[in-house]
Amino acid sequence: MKPETLVTTLGREPEAHEGVVNAPVYRTSTILFKTLAEFETCERGDGVRPLVYGRTGTPSTRALEESLAALDGSDHAMLTCSGQSAIVVLLHAMLSSGGHLLLPDSLYATMRKYCIEELPRFGIEVEFYNSCIGKGIAEHIRPNTQLIYCESPGSHTFEMQDIPAIVEVARAHKIPVAADNTWATPLYQNTTKLGVDIAINACTKYIGGHADIVMGLITCSKQYYPTIRRTFRNMGICPGSEEVFLCARGLRSLPVRLKQHQQNALSIAHWLREQPEVERIFYPALPDDPGHALWKRDCTGASGLFSFELKPVSKKQLAAMLDHMQLFGMGVSWGGYESLILPFRAQRKATPQWQPKGPTLRISTGLEHSDDLITDLAEGLKRMKAAA
Ligand SMILES: *Cc1c(COP(=O)(O)O)cnc(C)c1O
């Protein structure tokens, strides 16, 4: 079945609920056992995943996990209380003292901070590589490398990574590869097919899609599931029941939303490219983007998040633009139905040559009409010029 059909059919069982189309929200801490024997079986685990306790899964979490694993083409899925907590579970599961972790330079900023500020205390060496390195990753591998992490396209500057090339090198060294797929979602980039062992998604963004939840997802192959599942349980990280319901609801419309996000982003990016105030655009869906060929090869679509660099302007000019936007809100997060714009300063270690001349802004295109969004931006640029 195609993804559009999968997201509308998976994870619900009307027959089990008197014909009710949607599965109910299971709010619980306690799950009762009928007999001592049943309790003992559940407590042992025995390879299956019985419902034991609210924190370790309910029928709602299980249904959503199974839907997302199917959509991703991976064997297993685990839901967490945020994208960041999914990352932390993954790192704690895969790394140990004395190990070495390889990270792309265009990594999501909060993960970057976590790796720099927390991991060294546990004796883990963290190294950043140029995101566009491809098979050159081989030169960074050490005998103690425990995980290679990817994020394609990268945060803020949207570098596409040659994931299959990195996977090929990693396989030769028997090193697992994990990738953050929040930008493309499992719908527009199948990381499983690209050879990635473990994928991270912040459901907070497109999968939830309505700016009303914070949630994370880990999907992985059979091989790594027992290890990650163990750490996941031990860390006690779980999403709330309301969040799971809202995420499952958001998922149903993901394909139509992404289509519109993409169309709006393309319209706006093409328009911005023609504006004299704009220096460059970072969006792999544009034919002249350095990552375009890889994007075409590895993705089936682009989401609505991209960036652009302005020609140098004063802080006052930038404020004149951003302080009075009618439709674009100024806020972190992205992937919701409402458009956002935010200035950013990307931190780069392995690619110090990246030095923007003017301010850089990230846009998350919502589901408004692109004509209205372009008008809002045009007015903003006008205010910026007038404030010179
Ligand atoms: C937002 C984000 C995360 C973290 O998700 P939260 O739900 O905010 O913790 C991880 N990766 C990327 C690429 C993100 O944009």
C-alpha cells in the first residue's frame, strides 16, 4: 500500500471498539493482571511486549508505534516524550565509556549541545565531520567508533549527506549508522532503504503537524532493537496519552499537509531568489542548490523548511522586518500549519569556511496561501529597506 493509504488505515481497529472509527485514548498508569501466572509472564517479558504499566506502553502507544514502523519500513518503533529524548535514549543505548561518536557539522543544535556538554563526562569522545564528506567518513573512523550519526538535510543550512556512501563505509567497519529524518519524514525519505540502522524523528514537527505536541520517535532494525529497547525502558522516557492521540491524528493528514508545505516553500523560495535583498537560499529542492542531486536521488519530496541569507543589513533593519510580520510568527520549532520565520546563527566546527555575510533566516512555511505569505515577506523587505 502507498503511504497515503497506510496513514489512513494503520493503527485503528474499529471492530475492537464497537465500530468506532478512532481508537480511544488510554489513560492509565495501572494495567491489571487476571492471574498470578499472567503477572509472572508479563513481568518476565518473554520476548513479547505485554502491557505491564502505563509508562512502558498502552494500546495507544503500541498502535502508533506499529503505524510509524510500517511507514518507515523499519522493524520497530519507540515513542518518546520529545525528539531530543529520542536522541538521548539512542546515544545512551549505543555508546559506552571509551567510545567515539561521529556527528555531522550541520547537526540539530540541541543535540550538538548535549553531545558537547554531557557525553565527555561519560568518557565518550565526540567528533564533528563535514556533513558533505560522503565516503571520506572513512578517514574519521577509529577502532573505538561506536556510532556514525547523520542528519540529511542538516539543520539550518540544509546540506544533503550522501547517506548510502557513509553506510557503505560504516558496514565495512561494522559500525551502526543513525540518522535524524525530521525534515523529510519517513514519507519523503526512506532512511531504511538508504541503509540506515536507526532513525530519529521529532514528531513535534511534521508528523504531529499542528504545533500542539512535543514527541519523539526512534525506529530501528531487529538487530539494534533489544539494545535500544532496554535503555529506553530503563530511562523511563514515555509520551503522554493525549500527545499520542494527537500525534496519531496528525499522522493521518501528513501526506496532504506535506504536499502543501512543499508547494508553498517552493513558491516562496523561487520568489525570494528574485529579490535583490537576498544573497542565497538553502533548500535542496532548488535546482541550483549544492545538494540538489543527492536530494533527487534520496528523497521523494521536500518539506516546507528552508533558509535564506540576506545581504548585510543593520540589526535595526532586520528588526523593522521581523517585528511587524502579519502571518509569519517568530518562534522556534517548525512543521506546524502556521508559518514561522526565525533568524539563526549556525555553529560550525568542521566547516569553518561557512561564514554568512548578512543575517540568515529560517522559514517554516505553513498551510496558508502562498500569495499571502509572499505579500507578508514583500512588506517585510520593504520595511527593512525603509529603515536603512
Ligand atoms: C526539533 C528537532 C529535534 C528535537 O525535537 P523536540 O521534540 O523539539 O525535542 C530533533 N531533530 C531535529 C532536526 C529537530 O528539528
